[in-house]
Amino acid sequence: TAGHIDHGKSSLVRALTGIDPDRWEEEKERGMTIDLGFARLDLPDGRVVGIVDVPGHERFVRNMVAGATGIDLVILVVAADDGVMPQTEEAIQHARAAEVPLVVAVNKIDKEAADPDRVKRELAELELAPEEWGGQTIYCETSAKKNIGIENLLENIQLMAEILELEANPDRKAKGRVIEARLDKGRGAVATVMVQQGTLRDGDYFVVGQYSGKVRALSDYKGRKIDFAGPSTPVEVQGMSGVPSAGDEFIVVTDEKMAKSVSQSRSLKARESELGATSKISLDKLFEQMNGMLQTQVY
């Protein structure tokens, strides 16, 4: 889910999944989501959807494009009583840059000042015309607070999963993308990974970006320890040799030797690229200085 602050993204996720993750519960007292939220949604047809709740404040919306490489569908949440706001437009731009399709949830339709048609007009100006107006964007009118339109939104998520042919094989080595990563004082490098294919298990060797590791611990979106995570499951992973970047690919490999070999090769290439970029900058500066000297001599 993405959109402007206080448009009801986390509330909508709670209405969809029926769960209230611990970190969201704590953040409700502050009046807004301050960190990424994660959840798992089981659709009626048996499909599983991994949900990333992106806070609406500027810092997270700007970083969304990197994490969006691991996302198949964006639910753009716009408050019916507020309309399109700056972070709404940024979320649209980042989703387009990552080539991720959008479903619009016009939320808070229970509010007295709600005007869903106004939201549609404003988004149509941003090339997100509703299907009923001859466009190609699916709109769902919802109220997370009153549980209105939630079934319709679920049906459209299911429809988009079918159209996009979002299928995954759990019976293979895991593959996914890093959504966020950090250095934890007590646990070392920790990353939240969205598993896209296969099943990730405790003890697996892996490569992520230019780092390698062995899964020391897995935690689900509520912080509970688990032994494995299948497709469409957001999971926190410990055991990396360094902190990867959002969007880095996470791949399980056969053994430790292969993991370290691939990691070393990627690290070497990264250093070569950095040195090459530094050399280019140095040469550019040298040419600028020489050009300045020549101009001084001419004058």
C-alpha cells in the first residue's frame, strides 16, 4: 500500500488481513505509521499475498522505488475527503518508474466531506482514468473504519493476480528481494526479504547483493521465530556478512563455498566500478582545471 500520510493505508491493511501487527499497534498512539509494516493476506482462492505498508511521509515515499522492485502490485490509497496530495503523486511516479501496476483505493468514503468523484478527476489528470470513464485503472471505494468495500478490493486484488499471472513454485530454492535492511546492535545485519519463489529455510546459504551469509534466524511480520517462509511471505532474515540495499536480489545457493565465491566476485566488481567512477571524476576535474588555465592565458 502507498499514498499520502493519514489517508488510511495501515487501517486498510488491517481491514484486509484482519490482523494488527505489533509495530502498527504501538504507532497508532503516535497518530501515524513511522516504519514499514508487513503482513500476509490469504485470498479466498488459496493465493497468498505478501503486503508491504509504506508510510506516507516523504522519507519512505522517496525510497519506495528501490523496494518496489520486489513488488508486483501497488494499492494506491487516497482519502476521499482529502484528495490527491504531494506524496500521492510521488507514489504514482515511483510505481511507474518501477513499472508496477496500480489499483486505487478511494478510502474514507464514510466521511461527511468525502467526494470520490473529485479524487477520480484529480487522478485522471495524472493519467489514471477509471475504467467506468473509459480508462484502464481499477478503482475501489472503501472505508477501512466501517469495513465498506473491502470484499470488492479483495476481489480486484485477486483479479489482478490472475491477469498478471502471479504464480510461484514453493518447491525450489528461495529467491526474493530486500525491502529494507539495517544494522542491529545486538543481531548484526538484518534484512526484511519478500520471498518471491521457493521456500526459504533456517540454515540456508545465500547471496544478497554483494554479501553472503547463512540464515541464522527467521522472523515473521509479528516478530515470531519461524523455521521457513514460502512465496509471498515477508520475512526478517539474520546472518548476512553486511547490510544490503533495498531492492537487492536475495538468492539461496547450494553451499557456503558458492555463497562466498559469488559474494567476493560481486564485491570486486563493485570496487572496480567505484574506482572507475572516481577516476572519471578526477579526470573531469583535471580537464576543468586545464581549461581554466588555458582561458586565463588567453585573457
